[in-house]
Amino acid sequence: MSLLSLASNDSAWRGFDYYTQGKVASFANTDEGVYECRIKGSSDAPYHTVIDITHPRQSHCDCPHAKDRKIICKHMVALLFTAFPKEAENYLHEVEESEREEERRIEEHHKELEAYIKRLTKVELQRELYNALLDLEEQKSRHW
């Protein structure tokens, strides 16, 4: 299992953002598959971040989100992308492809919905509209 696959979508995207902003000024390959850096985060002091690409669960960061927890934070992802820029390119490609696929899925759904509506009789269409408006009112009342 890769370090990136263990990160939440939010940590992965925010780590990519940190990478593109160049927040990892320098890093060191301290052991086989182990990389270490200090990375500027939201606090004044930089965070000490270590990733182990061979054993991703051994990675750690002293930021408040990851300190003493076995999670992959945005700082670890930023270090991964800095050490392996091709991983960042692959990640961005996957995100863009996923967005295109989602757009295609939504477009297809809209076409199916339009075809369904065109098949309805006037009475069926009025009943569907009435039920949709009732559902909308119910949703509004739950949020108030």
C-alpha cells in the first residue's frame, strides 16, 4: 500500500497544494526509502516530517493533525511529491481524469432524466412535479 493511498482525499489535495507552493524547501534521503524535511505549515515553527515509502505507516509528522497518530497528513504528502515529482504529476492526472469522469456521468444522468421527462404524459408530469415540490418543501423545513 502506498503512502498516497493511505491519505484522505483532503490531505492528498492539500499536500499537493503545499507541493505546488514549494513549502518543502529542502529534504534529505536519510535511509533507504526514508525522507525527512522541515516544512512550513500554519504555525510559525516548521513541522518535522518523515516519510517511509517502503513502510508508509512508519511515516510521521509533528503537526497537530498527525502527531502521535498513524495518519498521513498534508505535510507527508507534500514531502512525497517533492521527493517524487512524477507522483505529483500522476496524482494531478488522476484527479483531472476523475473530474472528467464525474462530468461525463452527470451529463449522462441529465440526458436520461430529460428522456424520462419527455416520455411522461401531461398528468404524469404534473404528478412528478407536485411530488418534487413537496420533497423540496420537506427538505427546506428540515434545515430551518
